[in-house]
Amino acid sequence: MRARYIPVVAFTTLIVAIQLATHFTDTGYHLTQLTMTAYYSLLVVGLCMLTGYAGQISIGHAGFFAIGGYFSAYLTTHNLLSQQETAFVSMMKKAGLLAVRPDLYGGEILNVHPWAACLAAILAAVVIAYLVGGPVLKLKGHYLAMATLGFGVIIYRIALGTEFLGAADGISDVPGFPIVSGVDIAGKASLRVVNYYAAWGLVIAGMVVLLNLIHSRVGRALASIHGAEDAAEAMGIPAARYKLHTFVLSAVFASVAGVFLTHYNGGIGPSEASVMKSVRYVAIVAIGGMANLWGALSMSLVLNYLSLRGYFGTYDDAVFGGILILIMLFAPDGLLRRHLLADLKRMVSGGAEGEAP
Amino acid sequence: MDLVFQYVVAGITYGTIYAIVAIGFNIIYNATGIINFAQGEFVMLGGMTAVTLSGFLPLPLAILGAVAVTLVVGAVIEIVFIRWLHNPSVLRMIIITIGISILARETALHIWGEGVRSLPYFTGTSETSINLGGVYISPQVLWAVGIGAVVVAALTAFFNYTLPGRQMRACSANRDAARLCGVNAKNMVTLSFMLSAAIGAIGGCVVCPITYVQYDSGTPLAIKGFTVAILGGLGNSTAAVGAGMLLGILESFSIWVLPAAYKEAVSIFLLLIILFVRPSGLFGSVEASKLKEF
């Protein structure tokens, strides 16, 4: 077994241990927040890949989360019953892309099947990430930060101001997401344990993908771009293309997280796209140690869980703001840095750190 | 036709405050190369403090007090968070100033709550208006534009004719050379934070009667201010005034074509276009911008 998979096994054991512990102490209700934590963690590790490994900051990733969530929520709640005679809808119906379900009052709702909606949501995120990423990633430093922040604000404003997306109320009554028969991604108490494992299984699968990527040719190329972009280009690495692809990949992680959390919660609101959410994700990546997937994941597990359980109360945002400042002042390489990696990074990027104003 | 002028007047009002925020950005950027993402919070803090002080002080004193308080906050922020960092990277500074803005906002939330507040009109009431050839202008708009003009003029004089102003310019041009000439560069950075906090507070007080103030009104202003600073050319305060008016008027007319809810998105869309097409700004020099560190 390769060394990089040892943490995977350790983390999987931890996830199982937590579930068993809640089972035997009869505190299963904790699993609800832990499941939501998993989906936010999926976004965080994707962002860590972009920020830590490709060296590109994004303060707009809540936007991609919302794109995934809103797309899926709209498609799976928009009733097509009155349009079922139209050519497009009947074609979709024949292709099996539509699903019928009862509404709250016993009537019938005809809408897009969650699987099809999920694919559409991911596709939308990919297209938008390509369109936005192309020009945005040409920018550096302040300009890149501001452009990604701006992207996030635009998505937030669209979610908040668009009538058919529910404006300030968001979209509710989103159906569960059928994985296989009997296993739905939905916030029902009877499905709590199943959902917990499904969510963390998805995160671990995502981690395996990212770990393999980091240890591949692509990962080494990203490390060289992060260290010295001009030198990397001189070695024949197409830096712009690698950065764009990493951006799109992290957008896919964010949108998948958005899709599943929306189905799990049964709804989504504009607050998921707010700037504060994006900043929070960056904060977690920073605490974990910018280029440390396991650090980001474990910090996300702890902080998102505490936040969702309401331990920070009305100080929730302030806690993340405070953490952000403290980390950047005293430990800019993160709390859980691996010394070897940090030293290596300092050797590679030491010059750049000293020159910047 | 009158309606068009009415929109222009509204645009100029908002444009003034955007320009004031942008000037605050520029002062700190020129002295340190830092974009202070908490700039909008100075505006909010100035407005909020003035509203509280006006409860037991006459209006002019309340405003002066608010400016003084914000100025001290600006100094404290610089001394606590910025002063002792040695050559921090751009990314680190971005994250720190964003963190400061969150803390300032949350502190304001816990001090003042979620309520919307407002100062009384400097002269007259919200109904008073001056008729200028068919266009009705609130006297507060004249106050805002007038004080904005005074601030820009005073700032120009400060940078050109006073010793601290010239020292600050020297530090931004070449910090090491300035230090060799006996300028205390660190104090200049503190001074730049105080100056930009004070200017933000003045802006906050002037527009507070028209636009109201709330604990979270800082961040949108910071984004607009940044847009204007970029639009004019980062670091150039005179250009920021022109760019501020341009953005204010554009936004005000955007309501004709788009729902009001998207008004915010218009300026950000403009920001993105400017960033992609001409990051040196409308009035900035392309060559000079290549030498700057972002």
C-alpha cells in the first residue's frame, strides 16, 4: 500500500469510529450536522487544491456551491406538468429524464429527475468556471482576490434578486436524491446513518482523486507554477491551462457539494452564496495549512461541525474572522503544516515572499 | 428630460461617496502597496459613531467626534495588525484586511444591533429641496458634493505643500530612499491609515442622512470604492473622483434597464470588465501599472 493512502485509511477509521460512538452513546442526532459538514468539506478540499497547490486565491467559491445547489433545486422543483405536451418536455419524458412525485397536497408534480438535474448542475458549473476562469486567472494578487470576490457577489445578487429562484426565500421542497433504491440523500431521521456514510464516502472518494492528482505529473506541474510561474513556463508547462483546469476542478467539487447538500436539506437560500461563506472556506483552508489537504479536511470537520451545531452562537462570523487574522498574523503556513512540505515550500517560494510588498 | 437630470443628481450623490472610499483606498495603497479591504468599514464606523454621538452632542461636534474616533480606530488597526509584519505577501495582507473587515462588522453588530440608523439632514429636512431649473436637489446632496470637493482639495494641498504629505509621497515612491533621508516610514504608514480612516468617516457622516447606515453597509461600499479606484487607475485620487461620478451615474441609470435588485451587480460587472480589459484604469498609464505590484 502506498504511503499516501495511510491517512485515507486512518480518516475512514475515524469516520466509522465517530458513527459507532454516537450509536453506542445514543447521540445519533450529531450525525445530522456531521453530514452537512461533509458536504462543506468537499468544497473545502477542492478549494485547498486551488489555493494551496495551484496558488490561486478564490473568494467566490460559495458562488459555485450556489450554482450547483440552485440548478439542482430549480430543476427538481419546477413543475413541468402543464408543459408536458410540448415537444421538448415529452422528449425528455421519453428519455426518462423526468420524475413524477406527489406534492404536499396529494397532487402530481412532474419535474427533472435528480440525477439529470445533478449532471446539469455540474455541467453548468463547469461552463461557468471555464468562462469566468479564463479571464480571472490572468489576474494576480489583489486583482484576482477582488475579481473572484466580485464573481461571488454577482451570484449572490442574482440569487437574491431573481423571482423564479425564490428571491430572499430561496427554493424549498427539494426532493431527496435517490442513490440506489432505499438510499436517498434526504434529511430523514431514518436515513441518518446511511446519509452520514454516503456523504463522507463521497468526501473520501474526492480526497483519493485529489491525492492521486497531487502525486501525478499534474501535481508536480502545479507545485512548480506555485513556486515560480515564469520558470515553470520556461520548462514548457502551460501554466494558464493548468491553473484553469484546477479552477474548474475545484468548481466541480463545490457544485457537487451544493447539489447534495441542497437535496439533503430539502432547500437552498441566497445566504449559501454570501461573501461570508466564501471567506469562511478560505479561512478553513488557511488554518489547515494552505497546501495541506488533510489539514484542510480535518479543520473543516471540526470548525464546520462546531459552527453548524451553533457553538459559536451569534459570534459565528466573528470567530471565523478572528481565526483568519490570527492564522495570517502568527502562522501563515497554517496550524497543521507538515514540516517537510513547509520547508520545501519556503525554499521554493522564499524569494517571492520577501519581494512582495 | 428633467428625469434624466434627476438621475444624474442621484448618480452624483452616490458617486461622491464612492470617490471618497476610493481615495481612502488610494492613500493606503500609495503608502504601503496594501489594498485595505476594510476601507468600507471606516465609512460605516464613522456614520454609526456620529449617529450615536448626535444623541447628546450638537451635530457638528458629533461629526467631529466620529471622525476622531474612526481616526483612532484606523491607527489602532495599523499598529496592532500591520506595523510589525515584515514583508508580508500580498495574499497574506488580503486575508488579514478581510479578517479585519469581518471583525469590525461583527463588533458593530454587537454594539449597535441590526437596526438601520440615520443622521438628521445638515440643513432643512428630507422634504426640503432646492429647485435648480426644474431639477429638485436635496440640500444634503450639495453638502455631500461640497464636502467631497473640500476633502479632495485639502488632500491635494496636504500631499503637495506640507512636510508629512511630502514625506508620505516619498515613502510610496521609494521607501528605502525616504528612510535614508530621515523619514520614519513606519509612522508614515500609520499616518496613512489614520488619514484614510478619517476620510472614510467624513464620507460616512455626509451621506448618512440620505443613504442610512447599518452594521453591514461597509462591504458593498468597499467593493464600489475598489471598483472606482481601479476604474480611475489605482493610486490616482483625482481620477478616482471622475471615476466615482461615472460609476454613480451608470448605476443610477441601470435602474431603467434592469431590476433594482441587480444594481449592485452592475458595478461589479463593470469592475470585472475593467480588470480584464484595462487593469491600469481609464485614466492610468499602462506602463506605470506594469511596474506596480498587485
